[in-house]
Amino acid sequence: MKAIEVEHLSKTFKVQKNRDGLKGALRDLFSRQYNEVAAVNDISFSIPAGEICGYIGENGAGKSTTIKMLTGILVPTSGKLNVGGYVPHEEREKFVRNIGVVFGQRSQLWWDIGVIESFGLLRKVYGVPEHDYKKRLDELVQRLDLGELLNRPVRKLSLGQRMRCELVAALLHNPSIVFLDEPTIGLDIIVKTEIREFLKDMNRDHGTTILLTTHDLQDIEALCSRVIMLDEGRIIYDGGLDTLKSRWGQGTRVTFQFGTACPLPRLQTLTSDLPVSWTAENDLHAEVLVPGELNVSDVLARVVGQTDIAITDIKITETTTDEIVRQIYRTGSAVNGSKGEGGLTSYA
Amino acid sequence: MYYIGLVFEYLKNYMKTRLTYRADFWVEVISDLLMQASNLIFIFVVFGHTDSLGGWSESEVVFVYGFYMVPFGLFSCFVNLWNFSDRYIVKGEMDRILTRPAYNLFQIFLENIDPPGLLGSVIGILIMVVSGSQLDLDFTWWFIPVLILFTICAAMIYTGIYITLTSLSFYSDSPTGIIPLMYNIQNYGRYPVTIYNRAIQFLLTWILPFAFVGVYPASLFLGRDEMLHMAWLTPLMAVIFLTIGIVSWNVGVKKYRGAGS
């Protein structure tokens, strides 16, 4: 069963152009010029129930706009949309009973009253029966270790504490689909880990479908089996994290430190029959890039086997997801990549 | 039923919050009272110079003012859209509202609930009783149900007008100055419309029908037969203007563009 289905979804905003200077401002007063900006441009994807999907992209790539359309906040300009069996913006009040939403940058809780009072109010708003509520609250409070925070007003909580409370607030009605917009923004590593663990458990125990946007790729690595990458309103990658790595990972980088001088041509001839590329800063220091399909040990054997080359240090580094994503962002495209720089497109 | 339950929940929370900021609460109540008192004093000053204003005696004008206060109190308790544009559009709190399973406008009413406003209604009733007895009005049983009906209708007219105007903020990013202007215009409604010229009478009757929240319904109790038909038009106007308000609100929500990230 599909939890989220999106077909040819677009959202364009009219943005007014501001002319320069006082004269321009006066002219704007009488005749406005508008630019049409496509925040989300013809995207299609579907997410099966029970999947955790990461939604990534640079600032302004259209992540939040998509989330806001999926949660019924914004009405799409065009395209079809089905989330948990509803068209979000059309049957908003019925639809939102099945979803939970956490905006990392915005609070769902009431600022001045105790956390538990906020929860009580949300229970009424969502019409959760007393018994279910108690059970669910106990479970969440215990899992997220909120015990002593419950009676404090929200304004006196730290960001980490507040974020955990936000999660509880969004999950009290036991939603089957949860949207998280930058849930770990600004949190320390311990709280981040805690929240990741919690989301993972929730997905496993309740089969909750989760769609999360983030700038922290460790969130993605820890949680998601699938990523959708967005750039300028278009999907540039949709698939597994492993595929992303193997397709765009530049392979493994091996750095050698030599005791005695070893010139670059010498190294190149040693591996002349292998598709590797060498770079060297000087005669004592060289780097080789081994593509994913090649065995690192093959390359190592060629170099280490030479008795006249004195090696003092070897460092092997795998391309991290961070690097891959940075590469993709920089070149701006991964799929249609016509003018990708570096080795990126050659692997695509 | 669900919505009535929510009203009580939000009221409970209002009380809890207010207990934390007690001084603020009393300042608000007292400034409200002073404002009403200054309006009333203005009427007394005017009648210090004349006995009749466009055919209305002092006690009648005070009675109309008293009636005007009752629905206005109800309105300002439950419908408070003063800072809507700032809080919900510019700061983007509308996002949160729209992800909850209750009608969005109703949630906004509840979040801004302001029970001290009801004090104005109580004072309004007292003013009606005092000025009514000065006028030797015959109190009959139907006064009470009709008063309740007209109060609700008048509050609906206010609500309709204000949500229509507030829904404009879905189209324009910056908060408009139209709401404060409206609060000024509505003040005309607390005096008998017949004292104004024809254009203003027309405006206050058919375009911004603030005459229907004061003088027209109040005239029924005063037994002013020339306005009788207008008084009974109040419920119809209430339905029309509330409908316009809700429709333009719902259209506006579809145009909501969210704020920031």
C-alpha cells in the first residue's frame, strides 16, 4: 500500500519584483511587476507505507514547500496528491487526524502553560479517548525520558527538551504518517542520536511511515533506506542510499607517505593497466583514487610490493555521503547531468 | 459538541495562563472599563448642550449605547483578529493551525479568546436597565429571547465584517491598516444612524452594516416604530454577512502561501 503518492506536483509563487532606489519604490507603488517562481516543479514519487524516506536538498530547493503541500497547508498549483488515502488540502480536517507534523523551527506547544497541559489540549483537539491517551503518553514519556519536564512551562525548556516534547505532541494521536521538517536542527549530538533511535523504534514497532527533511546527512544515514534529492524544485535523485553512494561515490582515496622520494611517473607505471588516477604534491606524498569497482588491495599490492619504495604511512578514506551530496549540489544536477564537472557524470 | 468542548478547554488554558500574568489581566480589565466610561461621558457632554439629537433623547441614546455594548462584548471575547496578520501570516503560525483537525478559523478564535471582553456585555445590560427605567419602558417577557437573538445576530455581523477584512491578509504580505480604520467606523454604529447624513446612513446600513449592531435592533425595545422593519432585518443581515465572511475566509486560506522555510 502506498502511503504517499505524488504525481506531477508543482507549486509556483508570485514574487513581486522590487525596483531599485526611491524612484523604483514609488513606481512599485503603482505598477507592480511579478516574477513567477516555481518552488516545486513537476515532481512525482510515491512512498510505500512503513518506509522512512529522507528528503534532502539545499536551502530553497523546495523541500518545505513539498512538505507543506503534503500536509495540506499549501494548495498545489497543479498535480495530483494522495496522502494516506486523502487529498490533503481538500479534506484537511479529516486528513490531519492521521498525520503527525513536526517543524523543527516552529513550536506546536503553547508557550506559557505546562507541557502536560499542552498535551491535554491536543488530546481534546484530536479527540483521543482518555484511555488511549494515557497509554500512549506513558509510553512516549518513558521512551523519551520526559518525566520531570512535564510540569514545566514550554518557555523554560532547553531546545533539546522542547524538541522531545514536540515529538510527543505530534504523536499523541498515533498518526500513521509522520512529517518531520528538520527535526534535529540545532540539537546536540546526544539528543540527535536519541531522536534518531526513537524514530527508528517507532517505525519498527508501529510501522509508521516517516518523511523527513534534514541538512544533517547523518540523520539520513541512520534512518533512511531511501532518499529523494531535490534541486531547484526538481527531483534529481530518488533511490537507495547505497545506490547513491556507489553511483556517485568517487571510490576510495589512498594516501601514501614515502620515506624516500618516489616520483609520480614511477607510481603511474606501476599501475598503468589499472583505471586509477594519481596525484602528488611532492615526491614524498602521493594520492591515488581507486574507483568503486576496483579492489583497493590490488592497487596497494602494486605499490607496497616494491622493495625500493619506503612507505611510512598509508591512509585509506571512503567518500562520505556528505562529500557526494556536496558534489551533487555543486554541479547542480545528477540525473540530467549534462555538464557535470569532475568525475561525477562519468559514473552516472 | 466537539467544538463546545474545545471552547471550555481553551478557556481553562486561558485562565491558567492569566493566573501567571495577573497584573496584566487587571490592567486590561481596567483600561477596558475606562474606555467604556469615556464613551459614555462623551454622550453626557453632548446632551449637556442639547435635549435631543436627531429626534433621540439622552436616555434613548444611552440605551442604544448600552445595547451596542452587549454584542460587542460577546464579539471581542470570542473573535479577536487584531494581530492575525502579524502572528499567523508573517510569523507563519497558520501552518500549525492548518495541521490540526478543527476548523482553522475556529481554532484562531479559540487561541485568542478574551473573556474580560464579556464584562462590557454585562455593563451594557446594566446601562440598558438603568436608561430603560428612566424611559419607563414596559418590560415584557419577549425582551429576553429577542435580546439574546439580536445579540447573537449583531455579533455575527461583526464577525462577518471582520473576517472578510482579515482574509485580505492572505493576499497581501504586509499587514494592512484597514482593521484599525474599521474599529473607528464601527464606533459610528453606537449612535442612532438618523443623526448622520444620507451617505453615511447608507454606508452604515448596507455596506458596513454597523447600524445593525446598535440602533436598529435597539429601536425595537425602545418602541420606535419607524425602524421596526429594520430591526427585524437584523437576523437576515447576520446570515448574509457571516456567510460572506466565511466564504472569503475559505477562499483566502487556499491562497495562503506560508512563511519562511
